[in-house]
Amino acid sequence: MSAHESEWTLRRLSAGELAAAEAARVQAHATSCTVCGPALRELQQEQARFETAVPFERFEAGVERAVQRQRRSESFRAPPRRWVATTVAMAASVLVVLLVRPLLGDVGRETGTNRIKGGAVAELRIGGGLGPQREARPDAPEALEPGERVMLGYQADGHRYVAAVSVDAIGEVTPLHPESGTSPAVESGTDMHWLPDSWELTGSGAERVVLVLLDAPLPVDTLVDAAKRAFQAANGDVEHMAPLDVPGEQTHWVLLKP
Ligand SMILES: [Zn+2]
């Protein structure tokens, strides 16, 4: 029996995933242990740095815009959107520390980003629920908790336009960015840029999110059609769709709705 707690246990403690009795025991050990105490603090600081990179007001601003858009669309009696905006009270205090998804492996963990080929990067950030912010990996489905929202970020690395869509379990495709028209230009600069909105997925089951970085503008309808074709080609299995038949670099994530 080891004298110290494993990193995995400390991460689970941080994430609030331990049962009360065990949490108390591990916390008590970490408080008095010169090895586990600093390790626990380092995990908490790591998460704080991760979250500082995406100020949460960005999520909140996205919520505001989405709510306004929702009101507009309701006034036009548009069909209900599956990505429904809700006013989530985002208490920054509960979002500060804590790491979830322990031991997912090293892919994308070191930098917190997903590097596409070349220098382009796409990232899907989950936040806005009661749990900590985290990044979804492109290669494994990520479960969402109730109330959690999604933001999309990119480093364009020379690509000039950006667009994003989602596909739900019954093949309904929603243009996320832009909602209509043609893919807008990327923001200038080499930093990570976040799309201005955040989204909450409604309904249940899996949903695929695709972000595309392009060298020429692409009508979002073309992207939607390509997503529908890919869904059909996968025999309606949204979790196992092939890349969309569009130019540019694309990144896919699969999210499992609560
Ligand atoms: Zn210890």
C-alpha cells in the first residue's frame, strides 16, 4: 500500500468525484503531506491557468447574444432550435479550480489544444455548468453535464475563413457559425480566437460538431449539405461519420448530451 495518494486520486478529489468519506480522508492526507499537498495545489493551479486562457465572460457574452437571437427567432416563429440558449447563472467561484476527466492520456493535454496538420489548431471548450471548464478531445466522445455550454476556438495558421456546423443523432444539421450566408473571415493574429457565441445542446443522444478552416469562402448551405451527405453515408450513425466533403482543414468532436 502506497504511503501517498496517486495523481489520479488527487485529480478526482479536485474534480469533486470522490465520495465524501474518501474525499475527507484524501484531503486530510494532502493537508498534512509534503508530497501530496503541493501536488494537489499544482493540479489546481494548472486548471486555473487553463481557465484563465478563456475568460468566462466570453461564455456569458455568447449567452447574451444567443438569447437575443433566440428572441428574434421566436418573434419570427422560426422552428425551435436544438441549440437553445439559456441564461445560465455562471458563478465564477465554482469554476475556478478543479480538473475533470483524469488520465485521458497526453493527446492535447500538454498544450490544451488540438493541432491539425500544419500549425492550425481547433479547440472545443466546455464550460458554463457547475463543473470545471475542460477541453473535448476530437478522438473520443465527451459527455456533457446539464447546463454545460460549448465554445469553439481556432488558430488559423494561414487559413482565411472559418465555419462550424453540428449534426445530431437523427441527422439534423445546424449551422453554428455563421447561421446563414458565407463563412466569415478568420480573426487576424496568430492567437487562439474564440467564435463569439457559445451553445448549449438540447435534446439527448450524440451530437457531432465540426469546425472547418478554409482558404476560400464557403456558403454555409454547402457545408450543411456536406454534413447531411456524410450522415447518410454513415448510415445514420452520427458517432462514426467520415470527414465532410469540403475543402479546408476540419476538426470533429462528438458530444454526448445529458
Ligand atoms: Zn502523501
